[in-house]
Amino acid sequence: MKKKTLSRVLAFSLCAALLATTGCGGSDKKDGSTDAKQTEAAAAKDEMHIAVSANPPTLDTQISNSNIVGQIAYHIFEPLFAMDENYEPQPVLAESYEVSEDGLEYTIKLREGVKFHNGNEMTADDVVASMNRWIEKSPKANTLIGGSTFEKVDDYTVKMRANQASSDIITVLANPIMFAAIYPAEIVEAATDEGISEFIGTGPYKLAEWKQDQYIKLEKNDDYQGNENATSGLASKKTAATKTLVFDFVTDASTRLAGAQNGQYDVVEEIPLDNYDDLANASNVTLSITKGGTLNLFLNTTEGIMANQDMRQAVLAALNCDDILLACYGNEDLYEENPGWFNPSDTQWGTDAGKEYYNQKDADKAKELLKKAGYNNEKLVLVTTPDYPEMYSATLVVQEQLKKVGINAEVESYDFSTFMEHRADPKQFSMYVTSNSYNVIPIQLSVLDKGWAGLDTPEVTDGITAIRSAASTEDASAAWADLQEFLYEYGAASVIGHYTGVNALSTKVEGYDYLRFPILWNATVSK
């Protein structure tokens, strides 16, 4: 057996070199007297109000793909592993693990003395019940490790039997969306198809009140026992610095905006981009701008003239991503030009492979490729929806750029549900623009899903296999870079750029963090 020390877990669990741990900036810093600290604490409010744009349907994060569910639930529940600021999995409820030589068995030691909000200690029984349910019920887990099972070894040890050897098992367990929250076994056993009925976790906050369509109130868990080896991001130290967190459901964007300006809310999520300049100049507001994902152009690779690789490359050569992004987002602070399908700061998957095919702005090259492809003024259909303004605006600019090089490009616009129907049928589109939130591992990318644009090639299948069976993180990164290069070379799709989300914070807020969604367990708001 190969033992892994979880405070140094890397993104992959087979044969990976240990990552040297570093101190979390400020975590051990001591300045000022005890009296000064007490004065500072007294100056902070006991309650923080967070305006969110949606009403969560549940807090059962194992079965919900919603960001708002994950954001609130991460303050209540904890997983075995979570992502740090570099998107590397780190321990939360796990202590250490061992992997069998064949890569099929993971023996995971649990932290002892961790208690649920009901006062009961977390043991292997709770972990086994929770993890087996997660593998079965979560589509993301089932797709990647379906058929894997957890079993109890002793009260503080569990064993996972993987469905196949893969280098990304621990990364899958740390996925922040539909995350593998650990619930009490009795709550798992009582769950129905609609989900769990009690929301009891081990996290720094516990559910105090849920007033439907109005707010969710969380109260500090005074008995919280954090991980001494906490790192950063979703695996950071959790202090529950503010006693009460109130997530107010404010679906109207103008109401959220007004609440940010007048101080009604301490944190306001999803500020309309049209109001960015107004808030950027406000004296009582600080803007948190975070990368959220990629705006992409998907090309049909199987039907008509689009089945010709030279035709697809002509489209890529014609693209001016600068103009597309500016039309969509209106401010250079709100986007980034980068060919990668992952967050550029992702140390595992961020790569610029294929950059020679990105943002070419080369009309002459496009026209030469059209001749080579034998293009004869065939109509190319760009399907879109006005329900997502950035997708719609990008589509109109792409149409204009294609027309300039001699392509007969027409836009067909539908409501979102109809757009999704057309997008799923390669006979009904030539290309389309869509936005996708960042993923954790390549297999989750829409561009690799043949159901998105019909891309179904052995290079993709072989590339995915190479990534998941890689013997080291370096090999996995190289395999993904090769696959991203292929996607551009084949002309299957192109990233247009990386978009951002804008949240507004009162200037009185400190300790706010963000990774996939806002992290508030160390945040305070002064009086």
C-alpha cells in the first residue's frame, strides 16, 4: 500500500509527487494586544446579509447542480476533500489515505472527534452511507466513478473500491459542484427521491431558519472542530467570524443593485454588468471580480460543408475575439483573452495549447481556407437565444465577422429551451456560442461531450483515457494539453474568452474569499 499524507494531496492520487505545504498568509500572524483584538471584535457586526439571485430548491448538495445550493451548503456541510486556491484537493474530514498497487482500493483514515451539529460524532458509518449515496445519486459522480463503493474498515477508516484505476479519483471526490457532503447516516437512510429532510452537517455554521422565498439564516456552530492542516480556498481555515449569516433571496437585479448602493446588504451577488461603472465609482462599495468560465464557439463537425476541416479552420481564422468580447461585456476589466478551456490560474489544467489557432483575426487566411474547402456560398446557421445576452451579442458579432470574409452566415434566434433542442441536433446548426462555468477535470467539459456538438473522434476518446490513466500529474497535464491542441487543430470549437462575475461588497466587509462561489466563513462586517 502507498500512503498519502492528505495535507499534501495533489490533484491526482496515483504516483504523484508530494506537494510541499506552505503556511497560509496571515493565519499565524499576531499583532496588537489582546485588548485591541477584543475592541476589533466588538466593532464587528454579529450579522451579515448576503443578497443572492436565486431561491435554492434544496440544500441537499449531493443532488443539486446549482451554484447557490453549493455556496450555502459549503458553510453547513463538509466533504472528505476540498479544492484549495490552486484547484488541488486538500483534506477536510479525511486525515490520510493509502492506494493499493493496482490503483483500485483507497483506504481513507478519518479525523477523529469531529461532531455533527446534533452533537453526535462523525464515524465511518456516516461516511460510508453518505459516499455511497453520492456516487449513486450525483450525475457528476456517477459518470466518473459509478460502480465504485465505500465500506467500513473501523470507526475511523473507510475503504473505497474504485470501478477502475484512474489518476483523478481524489480530484473527483473534491469536486465543489454537487459536492460529496457527509451527512449523519440516519439522515441518509431517511432520504427520499426528493432529497434529505434534515440539514445537519459538521461545518462552521448550522441551519437556523429557512423562510421560503425570503431567506436562509445560518448560525455559528460553537462546537466546530476545524482541520489543523487547513490550507486555502474551500479547504481553508474556518472561523465562523460572523455569528449569523443571512442569505436574502433577491431575484430582481435592480433591487440587488439598490441594496448594494444603500448598504441594505453587505454582500450582493451577480451585479448586472451594465451597472459595473456606477458601482466601481461608489465610495461605499468594493467590487469583487472573479473569473467564472469561458465563452465558447462550438462548430458542427459532421454535417455538410462544416464536416470539412478547412471550412472550420476558415471560421476560426476569421474570428476577432477582442471585438466579440467587448460587445458582450462592454469593459476590458470584465473579460480575459486566453485560449485555455480552464481557469488560467489552474495549475493542473491551465494551458495555452493551440494558441496559434486562437483569435487569429486573419481575413486573408480565412479566404484561402474557404477556397481550399470548396466553399460555394452554402448557408451557415448560427443558432442562439436572447435569454442569455452575452451569447446573443457574441453570435451577432461572429455573424458579422464571417460575412466580411465571404461566408453566408445567418442567425436563428429562439427561446432558451428551443435553442437547446436545436443545439443538440447537428442537422439544425452550423455553429453556436455558449458560456460554460469552469470545470474541475477535463472529462467534465462540454466540448468533449458528443451530445453538445456531435464531436465523436478516436482522438478525444484516446485523450480522455490518457488523462485518466496518467501515472503522474505531469503526464496528465501533458495529455490534456495535447487534447486541447487537437480540439483547435481539428476545428471542433474555440474559446472566445474568459468571462467574470461581479459581486459587490460593502467597504466594511473583510475576510471575503471566492472559489467557485463566495466563501464567508472568515468574513466580518464592521459596524
